[in-house]
Amino acid sequence: MELSPEQRAIRETVREFAAEEVRPTAAAADREESFPEGVWDALAEIDLTGLTTPAEYGGFDADRRTYAIVNEELAHGSLAVATALSVHCLATSCIAEFGSEAVREEWLPEMVDGRPVGAFALSEPQAGSNPRGMSTVARREGDGYVLNGEKMWITNGRRSGVVVVFAKTDPDDPDSITQFLVPKDSDGLAVGEPEEKLGLRASDTTSLTFDGVEIPERYRLTEVGEGLAAALSILNGGRVAIAAQSVGLAQAALDEALDYAREREQFDRPIAEFQAIRHKLAEMATTVRAGRLLTWDAASRMDRGEDARQAASMAKYFASEGALEVTNEAVQIHGGYGYTTDYPVERFYRDAKVTTIYEGTTEIQKNVVARELLGD
């Protein structure tokens, strides 16, 4: 799968940006559990915060293959930064696809410039893999809606300025899920304390509570009852992004392992000369390449307008589980040093686990693949 000259140029630009601007901040951001806002502003300066925004609103309007390339290269520098961007792009995609012209003009030009940051609120404390079980309700009142409920695991939860929210218009009807846009400064919207996480510690992850939040009719993005279908449609692109990020993280771990294996000596020779290490590196490189090709295949299918549900789930499943395997082996190759913060592979290992969970767990991806295979 060859890249176009433009895609190769974009890859080199983002790769250089990740190496010079993103990677140097990653260890401190992880240690301090703080998102590197300076990096975000720099992303905006090179137009990456408008990746999924149409050109008529000032956006980059990237094709899916280019979007995957950008996510891979950013994640090579920091998974937390790549995740923040992909969620922001989920929000801009929802507004671009489902919002009215007036709503698109109101929000997208500023979001292209990086502020306000977008968030995507689907999961709840008791409704993660089963969104139909959500309890957040949007009650019709006057000329708008009143939202009540709680959302969990919200990336950009604290730093966002606008949230795409999914809620039932009828609490007893799972088919009434509808998509709404909620400005972050709305009365009654409260942000929870940051989650204390195993990995992805620089990511701003919180709960959001909606207590009588009033929004106007124009901020209902989908027809009543069409919100879940809209979410699943948008999440196909999100899964390709997470697959690409998984590949970028795994590539970073492989690169570190290669450097260490060449430099580290045992029994008077580099450990790269030992067959056990060489076989590990060969397996890691194969996993990375396979994940990349699956991701590019899913992205290309989306660009061609094909039904890419199965391909996106295959890519997300394989690449995320592959990232966990590759980062684990990178730690193993580093030996005792790999278990310390002296080398970044321990952070890669901690970060990798979340890729098998968010945007649909590995088990959910397998369900999607099996359903497509069996025609259920």
C-alpha cells in the first residue's frame, strides 16, 4: 500500500514534530499527570487540530489514510497527545456531519484553531460496552432540552470547551438515544476529579455530571433516536485512529528495543547477537507492520466509501493487542532497566493497555468481526 507524495510529506512533517515537540514533554507530563498545553497549541499552528473539519470552515479535511498516518506519528511521540487530538476530531466530525449550517459556522472555525477543545461523552458508570443501557436523559422542555445524568472516562474532560453528548429523550426507551452539543460553560455541568490511571497519565480524563443543563433546540445534532447509529458510524473512524495510535506506540517500543539491543552487552557482546533477542525483535517488527497494514486497509476502505466496520474492528483489535505484546517484549529486552523510569518502555507498556479498552474493547471488536462474518 503505497503512500501518495502528499501523504509522505505529511508523515515526515508530523514525525519531525513528534520527535522535536512531543516526545521531549512526554515523560514529565506522565509523571506530573498534566496535559502539555504548549504541545496542543503547536498542533494548532501546523493545522492538525482541524484534521477532520471540512475545508469550508478552515479545516484540513484529511482523508482517512492521512488521518491514520498523523495518529500513528503523534502516538510515536505521546499516546496521550494523540488520544486528545483524536477525541477532539471525533467532536468536530460529529458537528460537521450532523450539525446545522448555523451550528457548524458557530463552532468549527474556532475548533480548527484548537480552542475550544472538543470532548465526546458516550460512556457512563454503568454503560460502557452497552451504550443502550445509558441513563442520561434529555427531557424536552419549551424550545429546548434539559439534560440530567453522568458520563465517565471523558478524554479532554476538564480542558474541553464543548462536548458532544448522547442521551435518551425517553428514559424507558433505548431507541431514543439522541446526540446533542453542550457548551462546557453551561449552568449545571460539573467536571469530576481527574481519574488516577495506570497509563495515559498525561491525558485529561474525568467524569461529567449534567444537572438540569439547558440547551436550545439547535444543539440537538441528530433526529430523536438516531444518536446511537450516528455514534457507531463516527466510531468506525475513531477505531481506525486508535489502531493507528497503537501502531505508533508499538513502533516507538520497537525502536527503543532495537537501540538498546545494539548497545547493551552481556558476555562480552551486544545482546542483539543472541538468537533469543533477535527472534523477539523479528516478531515485534512483524506485529507492527501487520497492524499498520490492517489500519491502512480499513482507512482506505473508508476513503472508498465502503462498509468498513469489520476492517476497522480487525485493525483496532489486532493493533491494540499487538501494541500490548510489543511493549511487553520491549520491557523484557531491557531487563531490569525496562522496569524503571530510566527508559521510556515502562511508560509505553502502561499506556498500551488502554488501547485494548477504549473506543470499544477487544471483546467488542471480536463481536463485530464475528457478526460480519456470520451475517448476523
